[in-house]
Amino acid sequence: MDGLRHDHEQDVWVKSMTAWHIVFWVLLLTTIVLSFLTELSSTRRIAFIAALVAMAVAHYFIGQPASLSRRPVPSHVYRILLIVLITFTVLIYPQSVFLLFIISPQIWLLSEKTSEGIAYSVVLLITVGTAQIGARGFSWEGFRETVPWLTISLVASIMLGLWIERVINQSEQRAELILELEATRDKLAEAHHTAGVMAERERMAREIHDTLAQGMTSIVMLSQAAQVELKRGDTEPANGRLAAIEDTARENLAEARALVAAFTPVALSGANLTEALQRLAERFAAETGVDVQVELDLADDQIAGLPQGQQVVLLRAAQESLANIRKHAGATRVRITLGISADGVRIEIRDDGLGFVPDEPAPGFGLAAMRGRVEESGGTVQVESAPGQGTRVEVLIPTSALEVR
């Protein structure tokens, strides 16, 4: 993070300096051209141009690298050279005093502190003013004419320097703010990605638990029952168990393929929710011997009007409830009721099994998975049970959730 901030500040500094470098070269070349339009002796003109060339060389080999590296020693050497050279040029040709417009900004751009910039500005203007007075013969009249503009130039130089410093500071702060915003954006993107991955993992875990895991449980229980019957010599019931194992395995395979392809659950492929519940109840009764009844409190057109996603949620709730009954309840009768009212669509699964204490942590992943799936659809799960009094699970998906989805 610190390295990136430093890179941003360097970029801002380089861009700022580039403009001032262009101004420097333009004014310097303009001064050289103007020197040929003035009445100077050959010797003075050569000395004047030599000083300007020396200024250009110092800028190229010392000033520009110092402005990028911001090392103190080259920076001080360069500014001292500028002050000496402009003093010399003003002494030869007083009108070249306008070179202050390119030297003053250079001094401030290379100053690390405000006090440093002010000190160099004072030295620059005193030496240049002295050179102007000296070009006029150190007369009182020259002193009186030079001091006012010298004072004004000093004030203007300090104000310009403060403005430059403020612009650079604001640019660096803006660059730092942009860097922080980019870092925040990257963190948010990473957080959203992580949340999406976790949500998808949770969804897949629920899907696997509600389909493949339950199917495998059925296969294990049917296999155990078939083994017992084969040991007894009851081949006909064992054959029925093996057929049920084959059907369950085939359905599990189809569910696995549907999960991979993110399709509709196999039970709802080509069938509505009522038919899927009926098949689920018949298979559960055949595997466990439990009496399972499905009651409908809604018309066929109402079932067809339910969004596909809500039908999946209701079917999964029934599957999970039956899986819990198989594992823990020891029930003899189960009733599944599907109905619709002004509040929304609900499914109720009631059994006469052993029951449990709802406030105590439930074993396994089932109820938590069911709650997560239902709450994602905007619904609620209500569990009523007590030891020895069976269990009632109700899933309600409000009308508002149905309308939205």
C-alpha cells in the first residue's frame, strides 16, 4: 500500500514538473533569440549566450534529475547555479531580468519546506537586484528604481511559491484519495466474490444434503434390510428392496446430473409439485413401512401458478422433513399438507414420532439447511415438537415473496 502511494505521488510530481520544464525551455530559447535583437557588443553577447547555455546544461543534467529524485544535494547545487547565472546575465543585459519567471518556480518546486523556498527567493532577488543596480553604475537613482520592483517581485515570488506548494499538495492528496478508493473498491469486489463463493457453497451443500445424501441414506437402509431378508431366505422381499435400490440410485444419478447442470430437480421435471409429493410419499412408505398421506388444500391451477423456485423450496422441505423422520422420529404415520391462503403458500409435515425439544441444538445439517433455503425465498420455518408428542414442521412462503419471485 505504501509503495503504491509512493508511486502515485511520484506520478503527480512528474506530471507537475513536466509543465514547468516546458516553460523553462520556451522562455530560455526566447531569451536567446531576443539577445540577437538587442544592441550588445560581441563579447557581451557571447558571454550572455554562454551563461544561458550554461543554465540550459545545468537544467538538463542537474535540475531535471534532481526534480525527479528530489535529492537535496543536487537540488541545492542546481539552485545556487541558477542564482549565479541569472545574476551574471542581468549584470550583462538588465532586460533579461524576466528570466525570474522561470527560475522562481524552479526554486520553489525543488524546496522541501516553505522556509527553504522563502530563503532562496530572498537570496535570488537580492542578488538580481544588486546586479541591476550594478548594471546602472551603483547609483542612488538605480537603487531607488530597483527596490520597489524588487519588493514586489519578492512578494509575488513567495505567493507563487505558496500557490505551487498548495497545488502539489492537493494533487498528492487527490492521488492518495484515488488510491484509497481503488483499494476500497478492490476489497469490496473481493468481499463480494468471497460472499458469492460462500453462498454458492452453502447452496450446493443444501442441494447435496437434500438430494444425494438422502438418496444414499435410503440405499444404505434398503441394502441392510435386503441383507437381513436374504439371510432369512426371503428372496421375494429382498428382490423388492434391490429394485428400490436401483430406482433410488438412478434417481440420485439424475439428481447429480441436474445439480451439475443447475437444472430443475428431477422430481419436478415434467411434473407439478403435487405429483412430486405423491411420488415422494409413496417411495418413503415403500422404503420404511410408514403410513404417509398427502393432503391438498389448493386447486391444480393454483399449484401450476406457483413459481418454479418456490415449488423447489417446498419439495426440498418435504424431503428434509421425511429424512429427519426416517433417521430420528420412529414414526408410524406422517401427514403432508400443502395449502394456500391470503398469507401465502404453506406446507406442513406432521408425524407421530418420538419428538424432541426444539430449543436444543438439532443434530446434523438438515433443519439449518431448510431454514437457510426458505429464508432465501423470503419464507419462514416453524417447528413444533415435544418429547413423545411427535413433530410438526411448517414452511410458509408469504404472498409478497411469491409476487416478487
